[in-house]
Amino acid sequence: MGYVSLLVLIPMAALLNEAFKGGLGTFWSAATSTEAWDALKLTLACSLFAAVFNAVAGTATAYVLVRDRFAGRGVLNTIIDLPFALPTVVAGVTFYTLYGPHSPFHVNITGTWVGITVAIMFVTLPFSVRAVQPVLETLTSDAEDAAATLGASPLHVFRTVTLPAILPALLTGTGLAFARALGEYGSVVFISNNLPYHSQVSSSLIYSLVSSDQNTSASAVALVLLVLALTVLVVSNVVARQLAARRG
Amino acid sequence: MRRSSVVLRSVVILYVGALLALPLGFIFQQAFVKGWSQFWSALRDPAMDQAIWLTAKVVVLAVPLNVLFGVGVSLWIVRHPSKLSRALDVVIDVPLALSPIIVGLMLELAYAQTGWFGSTFAYLGLKIMFTYWAIVLASIFVSLPLVSRQVIPLLRELGEHQEQTAATLGAKPGRIFFTITLRSIAWAAAYGVTLTLARVIGEYGAVLIVSGNIALLTQTLTLNIGANFDSFNSYQGFVGSLLLGLISVLVLGVIGIARHRLERKRYDSFV
């Protein structure tokens, strides 16, 4: 307990203390400055888009991994974890080189929301896949087969049989991905070009405030981001649990 | 074979290939783009070698500490439930929701010389911020729950029957721990250790703030890669990235094996 409080609790208290050091007014003006607001809107939009996109792509990936049999399935299953294994900064510089000013494909998405979103999609893909995959594995295909025998189209079977079963897990995974995306730094900072008011995400803004010794403003922005991430996690967990309970 | 499933399979392979496999392959290509002799001399870059050495020193301290903590805390949370251990179960997962940048900021606020504890440590003649110790602290913070998140669910699932049986037969607590408990959680722990290792080697944002990022002194390998990129020396950055890319392939291998073993263990316990 001492280890945890020295590491986690005391630094969190220090952050709270610093954010409100100048009183509520100072906190509020730092947290809602145009710079902070623009960064937060961009962070939220890119993170939400990436999380939702990966909810769909991740479900499709998990479905193929569990229900399909083909050569190379093992490799596909293994490489899904790459974002956990590869350092974010390595992903960041690689995406910058692949899709930047000297792109071998002649695609330059640096400094755009597309670039930021692609980086976040890379980082968050395994969250959705690994949340859905174990549920799909325990779900036998009997019910799906029965529905298909009765003449339901594959899409209809998926919507009425498979989706309700995996929805709680999918929601938890997407929530985790969204929360992780909100704070992402290493993979995003290179491809974003990091222009204030334009392509700077919140974590980048916090870093630039810390670098210029504006710790109080940095803490205010950090606190908003932290509360948002925790809210996303708690809400997605609660809703997922209720959904699961309703199914019995 | 239905046509729809072939289409779905192809789309998934294309997406995962473009998003994950392509960047990984690209690192290898970029590191060798100037040929072998350039690659060898880039490997002997003093700033990068110093950074590799520092990352290794951080790993050697941070990973074992977090593994001991992770296994210990999991046993405590599962086997000795109390209000305190339930609270710890929640607090321990907090680092997963925190931006690494916020972790760095929090640690700086608490441990800088002008911060809460900095003055106390300074009085004792210890400097933490912008030293090796700050990097270790940040690495431990970001990887704190990775072992326990793997071990706790498995311990809950397994229960205590085997330990109780052994105790009835007269085995001593130490022997029970090493022959039963530790052996049954070994693969879950191995999975957690590998994730911890990958996270400690790969941490960037938190270390960027607390280390001061001084080349040859407090620059880890990830920081060195970022610095090379910022100073338009992207080739040197890709050589560093190649080393981390190779490590991540090894990590993927171990994770894959550990997950496979865990699934089999789950299956066995149902039979």
C-alpha cells in the first residue's frame, strides 16, 4: 500500500493541488483557454472516431480469427498485439515517414486529423479485438447456424444473434480504447506536427506547457483530460455490466 | 466456402496488414536503406549506445520490482479480501487510464526539488528528478498493473482447493507457494512480465518529462530515437527503431505462447 501511495496517490494529490493552486478562477481560465479547448476538441474527435472505427474493424477481426480457418491465421492472431509490444515513439516516427512529406506512397497526412486518427487507430486496435475474441470463442455457432437454417441472411444473423452477445465486451473494449486514445502521445506527436490551435492534441499541449514552466496551467488541462478518461472508463463499464445483466 | 466470409477475411487481412504489418516491415527496410557498412557504424553511435545501456539499467531494476509487487498484490487482493485490498484493486488500475504525459507531470510535481518531496529528498542529499531514479519511477508507474491484471483473474478462477489439500497433507507454506501457487500462475505471470518489459523499454511520454532528456546522460533508447528524428537524423532513428522492432517481435512471440498455454489451462480446468 505504501508503494502504491508513494507512486500513484501522492503524485495524483500533487496534481490536484497544483491545478487549484491559483484558485478556481485560475483553474477555469487555464482549462478553458482557446488553446486548451481546441486541443481537447481535436483529441476527443480523433479518439472517438478511432475507437468507433476500431469497434467495427476489431469485431470483424475477432470474428474472422474465431470463426474462419485459413493459412496465416496464427500470424494474424499474433500480430494483433503489436501495438502492445512496439514502443509508441517507434510507431510515431514510422507513420511520419510512411505518410509524411517524403512518403513512399506520396500521401501526406501530417498535421491533419486523419494522420492523428490513423496513429490512434494503430494504438487501439488490440483493445477491441481482445475484448470481443474470448466472448466469441465461448459463443458456440449453434444459435447462428439455427438462424441461418431458418433463412436469415448472414447480416441478419449477426445483428440479432451474435451482436447482442458480444455487445457488453465490445463496449468495455471500446471504452478502454477511447480512454487510452485520449492520453496518447508518442505515436501522435510526430504525425500531428503539433501546431497549437490546429493540430495539437491535449497531451502535446500539456507537454509544451510543462516545458515552458507553466505547471499550473498544465495541471489544469491534465486534470480535465484525466477526469474525462476516467469517466469514459467508468461509464462504459457500468453500461456494459447492465447490458450483460439484462441478458441474464 | 461462402463468398461473404472470403470477402470479410480479405478485408480484415488488408486492414491489419496496412495498419500493423506494413509499419513493422517499413522499419526494417528503412534501417538498411544505406547498406550494411552504414548500418554498422550507426550501431556504434555513442549517444545511442549510451541510451541502450541506460534503458537496460532501467529494465533491470523496474521490471523485477513490478513483478514482485504484481504477484504479491494479486495474492493479497484475491486471498485476503478486505476493504483496503478492494480499494487497492481499483487504484492499481489507474495508471492504465492516465496519459503518460500526465504521469510525467504528476511525478515532477511530487518529486522535483521544488515539489512536495523534492525538498525532503534534497535535504537528505538525494536528487530524483532528471536522474536515473526518476526514469525508474516513471517506468514502474506506467507498468504497475500489467502483472496483476493477468494474475488476479486466474487466481480467482483457480480457487484454493489444491493449496488446502497440500496443507492438509502437511506441506509447509513455503513449499505450497513454490510447488502449487507459483506453478499454477506461471504462464499468467510470464504474460504480465513480458507486457511489463515491453512497456518499460517502450515508455516515451512519462520518461520524456521526468528524465530531462539529456543525450549521453538521461536519454533512454526511445528518447534517443525521438531526438534523432527531431534533429532530422531519421536514419539513426530508424536504426534504433529496428532494435526496438526486433525486441517487439520477440515479445509478440512470448505473448503468443503464453496466451496459448493459458487458454489450454482454462480448457483443462473445465474437463
